[in-house]
Amino acid sequence: MQNKVYIGIIGLGVVGSSVVKVLRKNAGSISQKTGVDIIIKKASDVLNKRSIAGAAYTKNASEILNDPEISIVIECVGGIDPAKKYVLSAINKGKHVVTSNKELLAKYGKEIFEAAKENNVYVMYEASVCGGIPIIKAIRESLAANRIKEVSGIVNGTTNYILTKMTNNGMSLKEALTQAQKKGFAEANPKMDLDGSDAVYKAAILAYTSGGSFVNIKDIYKEGILKIAPEDIEYAKEIGYVIKLLAIIKMLDGEIEVRVHPTLLEASHPLAKVSDNYNAVFVKTDAMGEGMFYGEGAGGLPTASAVLADVVEIAKAISGCCDGEPYYPSEKKLKVRNINDIRSRYYIRLEAPDRSGVLAGISGVFSKKKISIQEVVQRESKGKNAQIVIILHENKEKDVQDALSAISKLPVVKRICSVIRVGLE
């Protein structure tokens, strides 16, 4: 005898409509594999009425929230308001929730999971990070026996596409962005992608899923790709590096590092090879060692795949087809390490008059601040000015920033063009 599980979908945009499409297409296969018939009973969308075969359509989400037959609510509205209200209402009515809402989970994850725990319901969120890549399930289950040391990833497809085109095709950031928008990889307003906000939300979710702790997004250092110039791309290539926007989470003794910024990666690193709009997450653990999860990180169908994977897991558990208990993230309270206290290598590009004494003046400041230089290269002159590229050995962030502040005031330095962290160690 097949078990029937009724679901309701709130929001029928790209993700919600894709969930409907995938479930319609693969319902028979899902039923055969799991022994559960997953049935859309009601769907809600405040903007446009959409045809949902076999399901009641409503503009009023409360009809889904108040339906006693609906046991799983899929939230595809996005943003905070009214999504937060819908999610908490569903939880408090004893309904399980599946969401792809990264902003909601990053900002209010602690409150949502506390409510879920109190009501003994599932809140599943695979699709909130890297679309169709099953990174949340991998961390939560497959790596459960491991102590996770570090999670680093390309978690924003838009910026990865832009950086790929700048690297492989010599495009400017503006040209690459225009192409990304034409292909549908970038929004009309790409601000949250370009300034790193989207990646910050995902970093916060990865932080508490990885066994760290809930992190206030205001404590996450954020730097987007808007300052990356074609010169930086070319100079990086010449020394065997590729620039990627990374979310970096490191578990430390009593602390956690969570930061988002461009990073120079050696061209041989697995993340350096991830191109176009693809995402990848690189994980370091004590037992498994190193591993990478790779795939399409956005788009309706990959995201719907992740949403329905969560729905299937919940449906199997509540119908008795398998044993299962709701998962709630770690409740550790770790201090977020300030960006000034991290240690890294650095790439610095600056512009200075093309005359003698310039390098001596710059090197003198670094020496006074006890910062070790790995390499200095003077690039081609532009008029009376030269481009100088400096690679530093590992140093403390605050010390580097103090030195750069002093260097920027030297009469022999016209401007500091770029400062990019190097590597993941």
C-alpha cells in the first residue's frame, strides 16, 4: 500500500514552478523508489495564477498553512517578508518546511530552528546553498563521523561566470556582466552578487551546518569583485594563479573564521578549475581528508532537484517508510575571528612614478612593520607611472593593512590599486 503525503507550495516563481515541473515528470519514479506518493494539494502565488494540474490554486497562503492534510510546506517566496511569517506559521502548526531561502536562513536561522525543535518538525534547506549540489546533506550525513576543519567554496555562479570570462576571454568586468545578464546568469540588478552579499548568506548557512555556530552576518567580512581589474587577472595568470570569489569557513580552537572575498588560488587547485556559472565546495576534515562537491549552483531545475530531495526525505520519515529524526544545526557559540586577526599571504598592485628609489621606499615600510616580501615585480610603465606587483609571505591582516596605510602616504606612491589575499592556508 502506497503512503500519500500532501504538500503545499507557497510561491510559484522560477523555483516553485520548477518544483511542480520536476514532480509532475518524476512522480511515478519517486513513488516507485520510496513507496510514497507525494501530492501537491495546494499552491499559492500572490502575483499570477498558474495552472497546477490536480492542485487547488489560491492567492492566500493561509489556506495552505491551515490545511490539516498538508504536512509539508515548500517556501519559494524568497526574501524576509512575508517568507519568515509563512515559515514560522507552518512550523508552529506542526508542519514540516522545505526552503531554498538563503537570506532568511542566514539572518533568522537560529530562531527558525529553535521553533522547529520545539515543535519537533523538519526544516530542510539543501537548495539554499549551491542549488542542486547536495552539500548540506553531505556535511550533515556523509561527513557526520568527521570533524570538519574548513569549508571553502565558489558559491555564487554569477561572479564565477564573470571572473571566468575576464580570465579566459580578456573581458572587462562590465562586459562580462552584460553577457551574464543576457544568458540569464545575472539579475537585472546584480548588486547582491557583485558585492558579495549572496555569498555571505551561504557562508553563514555553511558555518552552522558544518558544526560551527550561528553567526551574525554583520560579523562576516565581505568583499565583492567590483575592484578586480583586468590587470589583476593577467598578473595572476602570469604567476600561475586564478582569481575566484570564495566563501571561507575555518573551525578554530574556540573561534570560527567566516569570510567572503576574492582570493588568488594556484591554477592547480581544484576550485581554480571551476568555470562559468558552476559552483563548488571544497571540504577539509580530520578523517576523510579533502574532497570537493561540484555542479550547477543555480537555476530552476537544479534548485528544484534539491528541494524535492528534502521533500522525499521528510515524506519517507513521516510516512514510516524509513527511520528518521529532524536535524537541527549545532548550538555552539563560537567567537567569529575578526578579519584583522587572520593570517594570509597577499597580492598587492600599486601605481608609482617610474623613477629610482620607489621600491626602496616601499620595501622600507614593509621592513619597518616586520612584514616579509616574497616577490616584487615592476610591470610596464603607463606614461610616467609604473605598475608594481608585490607578493607577501603569510602575515597578519592588521599588520599588512597598517603597512599599506603608511605606504599610501609615501610621496613615491600614486595609489594602491588592489589588495587580494592569496591561497587558503
